[in-house]
Amino acid sequence: MNFWVPVIFGTFKLLVLGTGMFFAIKSHYDGEKKDKAKQKEMETP
């Protein structure tokens, strides 16, 4: 029983950190894309 506790919590920790990293990277790229579109819109008269 004691063997499974760190395995379960370790798996949960990796899942949470992986999900957080995915959304952080996605947010970064979406914000960059939004900024480029806004900049292009400002350049076009």
C-alpha cells in the first residue's frame, strides 16, 4: 500500500504540471498571434 501512494500522487502532479504548461504555452502563442493581428490592423489604413 505504501508503494502506491507516491505513484498516484506523482502521476497526479505530472498531470497537473503538464496541463498547466500546455495552457501557459498556448496562452503565450495566442497572445502573440493576437498582437500581430492588432499590429497589422493598425498598419493598414
